[in-house]
Amino acid sequence: MLNRVVEEVHKLIIDGRRVESVSGRHFETLNPATGQPFARVSAAGVEDVEIAVRAARVALSGPWGSMKPSERGALLLRLADLIRRDQDELAEIESMDAGKPVSAIRRQDLPAVLDTVTYYAGMADKINGQVIPTRPDALTYTVREPVGVVAAIVPWNFPMMIGMWKVAPALACGCTLVVKPAEITSLSMLKIGELAMEAGFPEGVFNVTTGSGRTIGQALIDHPDVDKVTFTGSPGVGRTILHAAAGNFKRVTLELGGKSANIIFSDADLDAAVRAAASGIFFNAGQVCSAGSRILAHEAVYDEVVERLAARANSLRMGDPLETSTSLGPVVSEAQMHSVLDYIEVGRREGAHVVTGGKRAGEEGYYIQPTVFSGVRHDMRISQEEIFGPVAAVIPFRDEDDAIRMANGTLYDLAAGIWTADIARAHRFTKRLRAGTVWVNTFGPTDVRLPWGGSRDSGFGREHGEAAIDNYTEPKAVWINIGH
């Protein structure tokens, strides 16, 4: 089975066809659970980006550009049907490629993918302008038109789900796409590109180029015929994109890092709070931009929170992501494993105490023990910097002002959680927190109907809901003289 998969080359999707890269080069993708190669993928170059962008530009004025919005919606519904048909294959691909437990993909990722595609399928014929009265001798109104060719740069932690957060609204708005998945997790988006061809999307509408971000990602953000870049990833790369976008003043949406505070007051339901805190940091091995990596616990319950969280960490079953009983898989790559382990050593050197975990698990694959630090100070690097691994920093606080000082005291403003039985306190905190999403007595859920995003080093712009329509359309004002 493994040899058969390795021998197959997964080709690019360009202009409605599966094609080899111009250079003929390919790269191997590794299974994070074993560290062994299991697939070969075409390595696109600048020439392939040029072909893909040209195809996307031509498609804007072809059948796609003249298609009724309701017909675009119908194609998205057809794509959803095909994803549902092949969901078992997609779950296995994603699990092997990204190291994600297959049970979590089936429970969360795939339902979110289907919800996103069907939501924007329904939105396609409801993207409206306004009639705006200005003066009696004129009819004045607005329409919303597709922004044009979109480069969608997708991260490795949720390749399929976050990929479709970008693809579905862009297609609903009538844009064309060149999707650039992360090099190490390319396979699910290539599969969805094949399903888009089967669904009947016109040639050039949905292109997928795989390979090095430094090569083809840079070529996309530099390209003068790309009108919009949507990116999820690190703040450093986000800054690079902003600089490059100045060339033709591209529209840009950035969903970047997070260091989310999960704040537990002494009156909280500790069973529910700690259960959600464990999920909030250990889900997907902590590789979540909104992970609750800073758990702020009131000093009256601090020791109990630490003890309960450590017990939760120790109860997680690590193992083969393809086994449905596995709750914690590996991190995505050897480089990411070493980065997380380095941060654990930083925490130790700074004086924090490892209550449980703190080491690599096993010798095969990229597994890290779920780790809980106590004795963490707000100014420590493990409290300030995004680790992106299964590492929880538990920090005590005295009162509301102390908690809000620390919760708002990083460069990131993506998300935060509050646990309290006091509804007045919940409202006060929601108002004072700098975060794009605030969860009260829960942590982590998202929904395509609600805007998602942050500010400062967490980026800008919003995905999901009607807010995403603004990402992929431009308003046009029309003024018709009706005077005599």
C-alpha cells in the first residue's frame, strides 16, 4: 500500500486539468506519525504560477464571468455533494498528511467544510447592492462585483477546512482562484480541486499549485494580475505579503497568530472549565491559531486548575492518527517538533515548572507529550510567544484588573475565553478584552455565520459570514441621470 502511494505523483490542477509542473520536479510528503514518505507531489515553479494566473484571468471573462449567481451556487452545492461522497477518503488523506486524528477530522473538520460550502452556495445569489437616494434627478445605486483573481495561501494546521474558508466565498462572489496549500500538507486541496473539475467548474476557475512558499507563494503575491491575497499563517509572512502587495495595491486579508487567554474565575464550573481548557490547548496537538495556550486561573483555584489540567493531559491517548481511539496525534513536522521542544526548554530555563509532559513521545514520528507548566509569569516567553504545540502555561491572577492586564498583554488579539457564573463580570470582560472572538463559559467553537479574525499581530480583515463577502467583492456606484 505505502509503495503504491509513494510511486504516484499528485499533479497540479491548472486550467481544468491535472498537469505535471513545467520543470517535472516533485517532492515527497511525509506522514508525521511515522516520519516516512507516503506521497510524491508535483513541485510548481514560477512558470506554473504564470500559467495558473493567466488561466484564472481568462476565466473571469469566459463562461464563469457570464454565469448567473444561482448557477455558481448550484456548482458549489454539487461540490459539497462530491466532498460528502468522498469524505472517508478526504479524512484519511488529511490524517496521513497532517497527522490529525481521523476522528477529529470526521467530527469537526469535514462538517465545517460542508457547512462552509453549502452556506456560501446559498449566499451566491444574495450578494446585493443598495439603491441610495441622493437627489431627485438621479437614480443612484451600488452593485458588488468580484474582486478578480484571488491567491489563497492556506496553512498546514487545517489544510482542508481553512482552505475552504477561502475558496467557498471567493467562488460564491464570482472570483477565480489560484490556491497555494502549504508544501507539507498539499493533498486534500488537490483532491478538492479534482472534485471541482468533476462538479463542472469552468476551466481556469479553481487552480491548485503546490510547492515551496518561498518560490510560488512569493510569485503569487508579486504577480501583477493577482488582485487579492488571502493568507493564514505567521505574522512574519503576513508582513512580507503586505510589502509585496504594494506593487499593484492588492487587496489583502490576513489571519495570523494568537496567544489566547482562557480566564478561569473562582466561581467558574471547574469541571467544565478545565475540560474545555484541555481541549482548547491539546486539540490538534495545540496547532491552532486560537489555542488557549495561556490559562489564567484565579489564585483561589489555581492549584486545583493545575492539578485537574495535568490529569486531563495524562489521560489523552496518543497514537496512530488513523485509529479512531486516538485523541492526540503528532505535530506536523520534525521542524515543528523541535521548535516546540525548544520552547519547553525555554520555559524551564525561565523558571517555570513542568507539571507533566515536557518531552518527545517515542522515537518514531513527531509526537510531543501534552505539557502543562505551572509557576508561569506573564513576562515569560512561553506566555508571550506563540508555541503552536501541546503546551499549556497556567498563570495565576489576583482580580479582574490583574486578569485583564495579562489577557490583553501580548501582541495578539485573536480570541479569548472567560469562565464565570457572574453575568455582569462576563459582560464587563467581554467589553474590555481585545479579541476578535470572546467565548463565555465555553472555548473554541467557530461557525461560518460569525466573523472570524483579529487585529495587531493576529492580522486584519474577517473571514466567515457576510463579512467574507467584502473580502472578495468591490462596490461600484452607478449614477443615472433621470432629470429633464
